[in-house]
Amino acid sequence: MKKKTLHEINRYEDAAFPVEMYTVTKESIFPKGRGYMDLHWHEELQFTMVLGGSLQMQVDASVMP
């Protein structure tokens, strides 16, 4: 059984412009990635914009409503 790491290492098409945008719904994420429900961490800054409904997110040990 392969041990799963929580550290997500993102690979970008253009290393000079390391930006990626994901479209996430309850059913899927595009382009395919790690998975929006998986606990993980990464070096990059992450911005999240909610267009409808609600979102609960955990950052470090704090739960953000």
C-alpha cells in the first residue's frame, strides 16, 4: 500500500508564470487535480471565490465559515 502524503506539489505548464485555475463543483474538479475534499497543503498561495452556495474551509487549526 502506497503511503499518501499531505504535501501537494503543483506542476505548472509555464514555470515563469506559475498560476492554475480550477473549476470545482460538488461532483468534480477541472482540470483534474488532487480532489477538493482531500486534506492537503502546498507552498503556493491559494485564492478561493465562491459563486453560489456556501463553503467551509479549514486553514491550519482554524475552521473558516
